[in-house]
Amino acid sequence: MADNTILIPAAELAAKNKAHFPNENPEYRQARNALLAEEIELRRHIERVAAQRRALPPGGEVTKDYRFEGENGPADFAGLFGDKQTLVLYSYMFGPQMAKPCPFCTSILDGLDGEAPHIMQRVNFAVAAKSPIARIREFARGRGWRNLRLLSSANNSYNHDYRAEEPNGDQMPALNVFVRRDGRIHHFYNTELLYAPHEKGQDGRHVDLIWPLWNMFDLTPEGRGEKWGPRLAY
């Protein structure tokens, strides 16, 4: 259904902003209100994109019986849904040949470990990596993760099938969403920005919406920078 809501121009809303801060000058306020108008437009666009994403029809049916190894034993794909109709599965770049897991993925999961209990009130959420489950668990304990559901995909083709593994075995980060409808499981969404062509100087930035680190830097005058990246330890 089309949204026929007539929106007030963002610049008009920004001009009515009453938030002022100590000792600011007119130049600052003018520039800040211009930025505020853009932020209002950005919020609107994010909401439009989210609505378009929610309206996606079911994708391809999941016909393989993927078997994962969980912390409490084997786990079949359908069982990952539990009593929910939606499953979010993050592919963690931590393959058996990697000396250490990806620090970027680890940064994402540092944040999601705290959010996991909230997420799982509405959908089920798990993290799968290609390493054996004992290795994944050992790293998770050292990291202090307590809430993530961790899985090993070492003995199935899930990573390959859902864009989390290159043909040569290199691991890729991927976030996939699956839905269960009328007893069938369908793929719903993948963060495909990683695979799409992008402008010079841009990376895929496919999971920015779940990665608070970069969004925090975007609020600062230093920005994201060009060379810094998260590490496993500092």
C-alpha cells in the first residue's frame, strides 16, 4: 500500500528547532539547522528503505537440511527458529585455517552479545563460523561473550551457499535473514551491499546498521578515518 502522507519539508521542521547550546553563534546555528534538515531526510529515507525491505516477497526456499554443531550438540536448520518465524544468522569470519578471527566481525559481535537478549524477544539470532565449535567457544569465553548462540558450520555447505565463503575457502562476512511460512523455510534477505559495485573510496559497508562503532565515529569531527580499524586487543 502506498504511503500518501504529506510530509512537512525537512528545512521547515529544522527551522522550528528550539535546541540551542551555550555560547553558540549564529553561524553555528545556521549550519547546524541545515545539517538537521539533512538528518530528518536521512531518517525518512532509512524508514522508506526499511519498509521496502519488509515488503520483500519470500526468496528461495531452503531445501538443504543444514546440520550445525552447537554448544549443546547438533542443531538442524529448522530447529534454529525455535518458536519464532524469523531467523537472523550472522556468518563470522573464523575459519579453521585462520590463526585468529576477523577483528571487524569480532567488533560487531562484541556489541551484539549485549543486544542478543533483546533481539531474541522477537526473532531468533545465531552466529555461525567454519571453525570447530570447541575453538569458537574458547575464543568466545576469552572475549567474555555470554549471550550469543554460537554454531559451527564446519560440516555443511551453508557458508558456501549463502555468500559467506569464497570458492577458495576464504571466509566472508554475511548477515542472512530467513523466514518460516506454512511449514516452509525461505531465504528473505542478505546484506548484498558487500557484493554490489561501489564508488572509489567506499567499501561494502553492508552491516553499518548493526555496527555502532562506525556510527559513533560519524558523529565526531574525526569521522571514520581512512586507516584505523578495530583490533582484537589494544
